[in-house]
Amino acid sequence: MTKVQEAVDAFEEQYKFPQIVGAIEGCNIEINTPPENKEDYFNRKQYYSINLQGIVNPEYFFNI
């Protein structure tokens, strides 16, 4: 059995969601105003940030 199939089976067994391989979450990490391309870093919450996004397996680990 592959790791992908193990993750799919675990999500379905634990959370009753079929065909799920990972759970995605993200957040904004506030940064100082960048010297160039400021508008690329200005978020909807009205501050400068970069995005952090992660995908976890059914045990909340990043090692899928």
C-alpha cells in the first residue's frame, strides 16, 4: 500500500471524509514594508505579509 493510499484510508476512517490525502492551512506572517514591489505584499487585512501554507497528514504531520 502506498503512503497516499494510507493517508486516504486514515482520513476516511478518522474523519469520515472520502478521497482526502491532506489537510491544507495557511496564515499571513507580518513583515516590514519591503523596499520594492510593496503592493505584492500588502494583504486584505491592511498590513504587509508573506503567506505560509502547509499540508498535513491525518496525524497532523507535514511528512506526506
